[in-house]
Amino acid sequence: MKFKLFLSGLFLLVLQANGQMNYAVSGIPKNLLTRAGAVVRLSETEIRVNDLTDVSYRYKTAVTILNQAGSEEAEMVFYYDKVKQIKSIKGVIYNEFGLPTGKFNEKIFADRSAVSNYSLYEDDRLKYYKPAITTYPYTVEYEVEIKSKQSLYFPNWHPFSSTNVALEKSSFKFIAPADFKVRHEELAFKGDFKEGTEGTNKVLTWELSGIPALKDEPYSPHYEQFLPTVKLAPETFAFKGIKGSFSNWNEYGKWMNETLLKGRDVVSEQTKQEILQLVSTISSPKEKAKKIYEYMQNKTRYISVQIGIGGYQPFPASEVDRLGYGDCKGLVNYTKALLNVAGIESYYCIVYSGRFKKDIETNFTSLNQGDHIILCLPFKTDTTWLECTSKFAPFGFLGDFTDDRQVLAVTPEGGKLLRTPKLKPSDNTQIRTADFTISADGGISGKVITKFAGSQYDNDDELFNEPYAEQIKKVTELYPRLVFEVKNLQFKKTIENAPVTIETLELTSTSYCTLNEGKLYLPLNKLNYFSSTPKEVRNRVNPVHITRGYYDEDVTTFTLPSEYKAAAPTEKKVLENPFGKYSYEVQYNGNKITYKRTMQFNEGTFKPEQYEELVEFFQQIKDLDAGMIVLNKTK
């Protein structure tokens, strides 16, 4: 026994001599194991600014993977380009007892394009590695050093980025010369912040420890509202020979307009004459802009271009004009140049895209905000917004990709914060009418007409531009509860009052109803069935956030076969609560049954304790959508 104790003590001394932490799973505090798929044992991030064109990054991370749910945390991804280079990567794998079982270095990492599936031109690449280990638990420890020649922007610090990950200890250190001005912002951060010095440098340090894993809570707000984040923004910077400074959005807009956009809005003389001829008979500036927008859509196509000043500078308009393609930056800049020819003012606007609305921050100015570019036309009577990457988007319609969010408009006078138009829930509609004739054996035939508007306008865009054979194949996937054969399918888009997509579908189905012992069992709703409900979450912490509301209406008329009948009083049910209103009604009229279903879903932010009411609301809808009528055979 004494001999074993001596060996154990000697082993610990060896570990201490090598500076290695004890990564035994037994050393993890018990409260960090609850709900955790992985535990970050140690995370150290250091950014050191030597001068404006010499910045070094050092990362040291150790994460214990407890089970398959946390396996993604073992993935290692490091980005680089012509400005940012990876100097070294090294790491060690440990078993559950904290004993090393293997080492790895940069040679074992796969080297890939960061955007190869989307981009024609690209500088961004990445190194990727994930240990091929399926025996849990185990620990991955790695250290990475990266050199960068730019101080234009710094990455945000996320101590952990998933809801099933616990954090044992994490720190973020920023070191720079004393006269280097940098602004910082903390979001959902409840740790320690310190300011100090290191020789002639100033040091900013953020630390967090002992954070249990957060529950996965559906309908949560943006992750920055509940996962700790620290953001940095330099006031003076350099990138590829370009220097600048800004401390607010107005200064940012001036810098961008004078540095990244100036002189890139020139098109050929031939194109100028084409534009002038195109609008020569039009007096309305808005109608001129519409004509020019359609000209751009017909002439160009979208393709990602990930090169230039950190991906922030657009291709010159003359290049997009010559080549006929560009990314969002290039196409917006090109459209802006075409409008300039006709004397129409427009603003290059930076926006966060996606169906989850996110604003450019009002009080924190930094370069790495937004991920998309749109165009604003500030007409005297109204403001019009253009999505320039789509060949089919209607003039003045943004859709749910960029609606209702704060954006930065770059103008000659400086940056201005503007807001894109809001698609109201009452405008986000799906209105469907269906007429079905039921056969004696339970089959149906008929026509379904659906009108999509607002945020639902492009619901069927994945089909709209496909060949007809592909449309027929894919449309069946949009109605998963209905097995049917397409007899005819048509799509039409109208933009007279507001953009509307109309889908007209003629179909037959041999198995719509179930036939059993002389009775037909008729499902009322196979077209817009609410099939899933969010999982229950006890003791919810986050508010319930519904980013977008909508309104659906379905009216289906069934004509019964002469061999069957159904007669009953009108049946009606209404559910209403803060999250919305649902109703269904069944009417009987001779050999016809009419089923009407409406669903109004409200957007907004609600108290955490209301989540149970949302789950119950969805469950009730699911149960009512499964309603069925029994048709008896006539004697």
C-alpha cells in the first residue's frame, strides 16, 4: 500500500513539473455535470497587439466530452487567409482518468476552403480536425498560435457557445500599447473584469468560472442575450495598407464611403447610354428605379466573392457590369452605380440577415457587425428597399430575410441607422381553398389553390424556378401527410398591390380516406397539419421569443360519394391565448362537408413561465388538426 501511494505521489509530481492540469473526469465539480454533454475545463484566449499590422492570438483549450451529445465540442476549426496565418497547433488526448493517450499537431488537420460551396473567388481557408473517438468520456487539450497583419477588427469572445456545455474556467486577455484605444462591450457576462498593465502595455482581462450547462429552451431570444459574449472595437486600425479610425456610426460611414466605396461606382459609357435610353420616357423617379432594378436582375446573377479588404469592399461596378455576376456587396454597389446614372440617390446598407431578426447595435460601433448588404432608395414620398441578390424578388420587397431590423446606411455625410420595413403578422398570410370529390373507395380528386404573401411570399420559391418535372417531384414533399399524384401544377407571382405567389395544384389520391366495415373515415386536414410541438421545459429561464407572426386560413370542401352520407350540427372550436388564435369549423350541407381552419400566431416576447401555455396551445392544435369524420354507407 505504501509503495502504491509513493508511485501516485510521484506521478502527481511529474504532472506538476510538466505544468499539466489534472483532467480526470472525477475532478469535475458535480454541479457542472448536470445537463452537460461537455465541460470546458480550461479556456484561455489572448490577443496581443504589437502594432497596427502585427497582432498575435493564442488559444489554449481543454474540453471534456462526456457523451455523444457533446461530441461536437471536440471539433477544432481554425480560419486563416493571406492576412492571418496559423503558426502552430498542438494537442493531447486524455482518457477519463486524465492520462494522455495520444498527441496531434497541425499535420493531421484537414485543410479546406472556408466557403468553397458558395464562392467563386475566395481567400478564406480553414484547418479542421475532430478526434475519431466514440468511447466516452475523454478530454481534448490544444494550443494554437495565430499571427495577423490587421487590426481592423477582433473576433468576439464566446467562453462557450452551446446550451449543453458547462464551463469550469475561462479567461480572455487583451494586451495592447497604452495609447491603443479599444472599446469593449459585455453581453450576458457576469464574471470578473480587470484593467491592468504589463510593462508599457495595458491589459484587459475577463474571467468566468463554475458555469453549469444551460438548458436547451425552444423559442429563446438571440443567443447573445443569454450566452456570455465580449466584443472589442479598435478606434484606430490598419488593414492591407488601409488605415482609419472611427468611434461612432457616423464616423464609420464616412470612413467606409471614402475608403471602401469611393471610385468603385463607375460603369462603361455603353451601359450609361443603355440606362439613359431605358428610362428616357419615364418621369417618375420610382418607376425609373424599378426599370433599372429589373435591368440589373436580368443582366446579373449572384455568386459569393470572399476576397478584398476582409470581404468588406465590393467589386468595382465596372467589373460586375462586364462579368455579369457579383456578391451582395458587388450587386448593391452595381445597382447603386446604375441609379446614379439616372440621377437617383441610394444608400449602401449593412444588415444582419436571416429569419431571426437582429439589429445593428445602436451604442456599439464595430466593423464586424452585419453579414449582408441591401440598397435603400430615400424617395421624397417614401423609402424603398431593394434586395439585389435575387433575380426574382419584386421591386421594393425585402421579405423575411432582412425585414424589420436596424441597419447602417453608408452616406456621403456619414453612417445613419435606419430601420427596414416590418412585415406585419396580418400580412404574412397563407390562404388556401381546396375542393375535393371523394370516391366510394376513399380516394379523392380535386384542386388546391394557395396564395402566399408577406413573409410567406417565397414559401414555394424552391419550386418556382425548377423545371416542371422537378416541381412535380418536390411538391409532394410539401404535403407529407397526403400521398397523391399531380395532375397539374402552376405557379404565378403577382405584384400589383403587394407581392403574392399563387400555387394551383390539381391532384388525385387513392388513399385519402380509410375504408373499414362499410364506413369511410375522412381526415379533415391533410394539407396544413400541425405535426409537432416544442418539448416541455421545467423551470424555464429564458423569455419566450417569437420573432415573427403569421396568419393561415384553409377552407376545404368535400363532395361525398352518393353511397355515403354525413349529417350533423355545425361543429366549431376556438382556442385563444396571448400566443395566438386558432379556430376550426365543420359545416354539413347535403352531400358536401366544408372544413374551415384558421391559425393566427402572434410575435412578441413573453415571460418564461408562459412557455407551458405555448406548449399546451400547440398540443391542442395538433390534436384538433387530427380530427376525422365517420361517413356511414346509405342503406
